[in-house]
Amino acid sequence: MKKLSLPWIIIPAAIALLFPLVTSDQYLLHIGVLVLMYIGITVAWNILAFGGILSLGHAAFFGLGAYTVAILYVDFGVNPWIGIVAGGLVAGLGSLFLAIPMVRLRGPFFTLATLAFVEVLRLLAIWAVPVTNGSVGITTPADEGFLYIAFQDREPYYYIVMAMAVLAVWASIWIYRSKLGYHLRAIASDEEAVQALGVKTNRIKVLALVISASMTGVFGAFAAIYFFVIDPATQFNASLYSIQPALNGIIGGMGTIAGPIVGAIVMTPLGEWLRVTFSGAAQGVNFMIYGIVLIVMVRMLPGGLVDGYHAVIRRLKGKKRPEPAAEAAASTDKKENER
């Protein structure tokens, strides 16, 4: 990881840690919970982006994690903490149903297949009424306490999801620097050349997908406990949990470490503010403004905000004043030319 990326991680982490200490506004803390949750989801999505893979199917893994913890908690009395871990495992297993038949697909074909996978699971959740309660959804019990991850105030939720987001970022950094990360970046550059070296690229991509899906499932399970009520239309919502993480990653910097963090911090509050401001009669205007902002940012910074930051730093370094020795040499040459 480049040193210039560190401020994009350290500064937001410090602000996140201090945020509940400077405000007790529950709505602002709710926005903070959403930002941290989207950081985790976007970081998970970005693991596939290391390999140049664009997925729009992460709403499927989010929904699998959410329904796993809810069903285990409501129907079998399994503690939510255990349910969150189980949600990650089920999401990882579910990703294999996507990976095995579709791993050979590339580019837009794989992207469209992942989006179709979300719709299949949404319809399945509506149809499987005995298990999922259909379109009505499932309401988790409101047993208060840390053991049940249920609180009246937002602060405990905030710190729990912050710890989860920190672990997700740490895992992302570890993967980026690991053998898996090197292979993924090589695949993004030239998959045929990597295959010629004897690397089993399909196996690498499946492993990355399972890890990414498991991480997303964990955050989906947390969301099920946080929001209490889950249903197919929300938990398998492609706009919220497939497209939004992808936009966060692309705007922040797809395939970088800091990009998903920056993208989630910038775009999540913007989307929430637009939704609240332009609700009611003006509903729909928020999507138009949001789309305009996205187009402008992508046109101005095609490599994302992090890449734009690096470009500015490089330009500033290129305009530094010359060293004193260089100035002296230039002055000597000028005098000799005058003679």
C-alpha cells in the first residue's frame, strides 16, 4: 500500500472513533452506522475489483446473511452473535452457486449474471413462505442487551459496526499484500499471461468471490439485527446493496485500498441527504441529482477520488522550486552566455 494512501485511512478512522463523543444526535449516529456499514460492504466488493471483476450481485450475499441470522434467531433461538458468523458462512456457500457455473464468464456477461442472481434469490425468498415468511418478512425480537445486539441508543451499534468495518479493512489490506492479492492484480492486468505461467485463475477468482461474499453476509446479518424488520424487497435490493457499493468503489477508486473507504464516506451521506430532502412530492428528484453528481465526478476523476488525490500530489511535487545547487548552476550558465 502506498504511503500516500495512509491519510485516507488514518484520518477517517480517527474521526470515526471520536464521532460519538462530539454528538449525541441519534439521526447523525444512524448516518454514521450506515457509513460504516457501507464501508464494510464496499471493501468486500472491492476484493473482486482487485482482479478487475465487476460484480453487481452482492445484494444476494447481503440478503443471505440477513435471512440466516433472522431465521436462526426467531425460529431456533440461536444467539445473534453466532447468527452473524453463520450469515457469513451461508453467504460464502451461496456464492459457490454463482461461481461454479459462471466463473468462466467475463466482463459484462459476468456482471449481468450476478445481477440476475440477486433477482432469483429475491423471488425465491418471496416464494419460500414457510421459511422466510414471504413478502411479509421477519421481525427479530427486541430483547435488549449486548448479548442480543439490541439497544435503545445508536452508540453501541455504531461501535460494533465500526469494529466490523476495521476488521474488513484490515482483511482487505492483508489480501492486497498476500499471494492472492498479487494473483488478482495480475489477472486484472492480463489473465491469459497469468494462465500461461501455470496459475489456476478460475480457482483464484472463486476464492476471492467466496471471501467477498462471506464479508458481505456478515454485514447483512448485522443489518438484520440493526433494522429489526427484514423482507425480500429490502434485503435483496440491488440498488442499495449491489449498485451502491459498486458506485462507492468506482468513485473512491476501484481496486485500491483507500478507494472504497473514501467512496462510502462521500456517497452514503449524500444519498441519505438527497433521499430525505426530496421525499414526498419531489420523490425521484434525488435520483436525478445523485446521477448528475456521479456523472460529473466520473468525468472529472475517471480513476476515482484517491487517484485524483495522487495526481494532485504528483503535480505539486513536479512544481517544486529547484534545489540551490541547480539554481547556482543555472546562474553560472547564464553569466557565461552573456560573456
